[in-house]
Amino acid sequence: MRVSISRTLSKMAHSIASGAKPCKVGDKIQDIYTPALVVDLDGLYKNLELMKTSMQKFGRVNLRPHGKAHKCPEIAKLQVAHGAVGICCQTLTEAESMVAGGIKNILVSNQVIGLPKLLRLAALARDADISVCVDDEDNLRTVSQAAENCDVKLGVVVEVNVGQDRCGVEPGKAAVSLAQVAQKLSGVEFRGIQCYNGLNQHIREAGDRKNAVALVVTKTEDTLKHFKAGGIECPLVTGGGTGTYTYEAASSIFNEVQPGSYVFMDADYGRDHGSPVHDYLHTLFVLSTVQSVTSGKRVVVDAGMKAVSLDSGEPLIY
């Protein structure tokens, strides 16, 4: 036994000294240096398959998962392999990493402000199909300028404020007016509207979430009526997240949904959300080691506040 332990310690010391990775796929839990962020690959693949099956119920509604949940091109590739048409990104740097990792269709579901950043975004369109959300005419004109400078075409998606009161023009005529400006500018192509309310995702009761999405759908329908009256085609209607995507997809109004958390889930989605949210498995964990037990009442681990998120309450212990 002493020889075996000695050899194990020797191997670990050599591994650390040589700069080897703290763990690799397939390592035993007890062999991983902590704290560590670990993924249950079996559960991840089950979630990917479940989403693929779930989306098949909604016909021609496309799946565009949000990459901010993982920020990992390899996982994005798995999502595309399981039916996604592309990926959403929330920031320019996320989009850059996804394109560098081989993702070819990206919607930046947020506004990118300033010519320097927009030139970087436009440069990505040389290697991928890139769209970006807009809610301001001056910003839209700068998007056009950046695309012209890079000799590329950028898709623009008008963001509509459907209840979150964060970004977006107001439903109806304001969205049409911005789309009309886009149609007159070079370097950009109007592709549709984004109607997303993140506040709805974590409403506890399924019935309450459904009613909240119904309000989103009403505002979206009103906006589409204004597009029709103005003689403007609106090919894309995108929105929805893990907590509500089934309602947007079933609405006959949305033709694309953006669930992201489903690949990993989180503690808040685990609290009283019901099906289909509870059908997805928790697959991302912070692995830690107990480093002290005091009087059998207090346990201290090596994963502190920098290792876990507290914005939705304390982490769950598995």
C-alpha cells in the first residue's frame, strides 16, 4: 500500500511540475484538482437530444441557442449538430470566439456600439453569417458604415421592447421606421425582429409564464401588423429562452427561439418550474473539497465566492 501511494504521489507531483492540465475527460472525481468546473457529458448529451426532440413538435420553428450560457465553440458545435441553425451571442468577444472556433451563423442578440467595435464585428462577416440587433438609427448607420468599410454584408435585427424595459424600440411603428432606414442603407440587410423578455424565464408557475408570454406575443403580433401595413417583409421573429421557448414556438408568431441554459441548467431553474424545464438535467457543477469540519456543525470547502454565483441565491449541494 505504501508503495502504491508513493507512486501515485510521485505521478501527481510530476504532473504538477510539468504544467499538465488539472484534469481531463474521463478522470475520476477523486483525481481532479479542486475547485474545478466540471461537466457531466452524459447528461449534456441527454439535454441536447431532449431539445432536438422538443423542437421537432413545432415544425418550422428554428432553434438558435444562446451561447452566453457556455461561451464554448465546441458545445456550440454540438448544438448545431443537434439541430440548431446557429448561435446567439451577447457580446462582440463572444462572437469572435465562436467564429474562431468554427461557428458559421451568429446573431449578436444585443447592441454593439461604436465604430471600432463594429469594424471588428464586420470583419467576422468575412468568415461567417453575422447579424446584430439594433434599436437606434445612429447606431444602425454606424453598422452600415462598418460593413461598407469591410466590404461585407451585416444582417440587422430590430429589437422590440416587449416588456423587459431594457433595450429595444417600442412595439409597432417605431420598429417599422427603423427597418425602413435599414432598407435604404448599404452594407446591411434587414432580417427581422427580436422580441425577448428575459424576466419571463424564471417565473415559477408554468401557467403564469404562459400568460406572460401571451403578452409578448400580443405585442409582437401588433408589430407585425404594422410591418404588413407598411409593405415590409419581416422574415425573422426571434426570442424566447429556456423557461418559455415552448410557448413562443407554439405561438405561430415566432419562427426562431433562443434557449441557452438548457445545456447546463442552474439552481434557479431547479426551483418549482415544472415541465419541460425540469426535464433537463443539471450537468455543470463546481467540484470542491471539504477542507475543514468544525464540531460536526460547520463545513468549509475550497470553493469560495469567486468560484460560485450568488445572484440567484446560494448554490445547491450535491
